[in-house]
Amino acid sequence: MTLKLRIAAALLTVTMAAPAMADELTFTIVNKTSEVITHFYTSPSNVEDWEEDVLGDDVIGSGESMQITIADGRRTCKYDLKFEFEGSSKLDTTTDTQDLCEMSTYTLTE
């Protein structure tokens, strides 16, 4: 049986009348898969190419979480997300689009 990656983004509603528009976006990635997340790329949805690996030399192990801050100075909320797993991983590369102004936690599961 092939494992398929399901993504569950736990969106916590911000108690504001309008969505937050910030130059700095902070959220937590939770890895509930059995694999190590080795790369995490993100870019505003209106940008054609992926920007640099947010994790750099870090990884997010199975069962671990990491707080991420995107401080790119842009005043946009909608970002494309791309996760890559350890080289011999049975999980595929995963992509998604989220409103990071409204999201406090992003959980990856199998």
C-alpha cells in the first residue's frame, strides 16, 4: 500500500475585523509524518519561482515542530509552500497555498 501525504493546515482565526497585513509572518510547522523534512520553500503566490530554502542547514524531524518567520518585507498574505523530504523518503514533494496572515500552525501528516 502506497503512503499518500495528506496535509492538514490548522488555521486559527485571528481575532481582528480584517486580515493581518504584516511585513513579518510567523507560524509553526508541525511534522507528524514518519519522515524528515529537509527543505521548505515559500514564495508569494504571484511570484513564478521558488525562493530560497527557509530551513537552510536545519531539518524538521518526525514528531518535531519549528517556528518559521518570513520577514521578506512584502505586504502580502497568500504564499505558496513546498516541502521536500529526506532523499530516500517514501513521501512525495508536497506543495500548497496558504494565507499566512491567518495561519498560526501548519501540520503535515501521512
